[in-house]
Amino acid sequence: MLGGGGGLRGEGRGRVGPGRGSGVHVSVQRQALTRSGYPSLIDGLDDLQVRRIEMDMALTCEVPRLDGAGAARLSVAHESGARSYRQHLYEQAITLSAIRLASPTGVGLGAAEVDEIEMALYAADTAGAPVLCVEIETSPEAWPQGLASGLEHLAERGAGLRVIPAVALRPCNRLTIEAALAGDPGEPPGPGLALDIGDLFGGEASAEGAYELLRRIAPHIRHVVCRGSRIDGEGAPAAQGTVDYARVAAILGRAGYAGALTVALPEGGADEPLRDILRADVRYVADIVGAGPY
């Protein structure tokens, strides 16, 4: 069960939660800032009044910064690079909500993939991220061939670190989620889930089915991304979509969730400027959690 009391309470539309005193906070994805055309990540965070960001990871020796247009991804090849990046975040009063690692090569989790993720875990821990979101490509054939055991090994590698590993399943649907959790409604034996709400609702036949699945897996969730669902069409903002994020937040709150609600841009084209969509979605999510200036 996720710790960190003071989570969101209630279920239904409107403002939810006790506000600043709760552990839930709003963050924004690095890719959303880049796609919105901000001159730098800091300019984007300042404009949105957000000081928390989900970064993605590059396994190189380069050490990018936040204050240039080319500052894209966190470099983790050397521990010194992660330390330097953490210091830069501190100087700018910016907090990492999570670091995202792109899907390892191939389907499933073999020994080589687990070794790569282990290096990323240590770097994410040094950089000060509370969660490492590992994107994993899945298929029904992958489960008996080692994905479940790979998840257990990943959890063992992360033992003793402050950073929590969480898997972001691709595709994200009832079949892949239940297989990853081995049908266990209690505590998972391995890492938790990094959940994209838009993907979850897009993968379910009905919205009520998605809410029901969310209630069941809420104790396993370690990181949440908020974006428009595919059921709303390409480029649909979260603030204008059919997913009731106040209801989502209430379900998570009852499970004790105290992590980030990370705003991401919808995939595909959009009918209005991306920066306007991002501003509106950040305000929408912030209002739901009652965060005020964050």
C-alpha cells in the first residue's frame, strides 16, 4: 500500500482534497514543455507556475541543463552527471516528480534489460527522483518467458534505494495490468505501476470499466500521468475530455496515493496551440487537487 497519508478523499466532480497539506502534487512532463515551444524548460515551468517536472533519461555522458532550448533529457551514464543535474535542479528550486526510462530493446525483461534499468535506478536515486518509470513493451507471449521474473529482479535491484521503480506498460490495458500484477489484489511482489490515465481509459471498452479497474489497481500505483484519452479523439485536452479527473483523484486518494499528477500533452495534432492546452490542463489538474500556487 502506498504510504504518505493526507491523500485525496471523496469521489465525484469538483475540487477534491485538503490542498497544500496533502502529499499529492502537480508536475509536468518535460516533453510537454518542449512540444509547447518554450525557449527553455525553466521558462515553461515559470509560465505554468510549476516547480515539479518529470524528466526522461538518456544513457549518455552528456550533462544537459534546464536553461537552454537543447536541454532535453537527464544524462545518467556517470554518477557525477546525476549529481551535477541534481545540483542544477536545486539551484532553480525545481523538484523531480519522476524520471522516465524509454522501453528497453525488445519485448519483456531479460538480464541485459534489467542490468540497464539497474544503472538507471542508481542514477535516478542520485538525481533525487522519487520514482523511476520504466516503459516496458508487452505481449501475451512475454509473460511466461520471463517478464514476471524480470519484474521481481527489478524490485530486488531497487531494494535499499530511495527511488521506487514503477513499470509503464505498453500497451496499457486490463490484460497487461492483470498479468503484471499476477491477479493479486494485495501488495505486488515487484515494482508498482506508472499509469497513464489516458491510455487506461483508451484501452477499456467503457468508462465505468476503466474506473472499476482503476479502483482495483490503485494500491499498486506509484506515478500518474494525466492526458486526454484516445476515446476523446486525437489531440483532446484533459480539461475538455470525458475522463473525470476529479473522480480519478478521489479513487487514488482512497488508496493513499501521495505522488504526482503529471500533466502531459495529448498525442497527435490539436485544434488549438499546444501551449494553451498545456496551461489549461495544468490549471485543471491543480484545481482538482486544490494545490493553489505550486
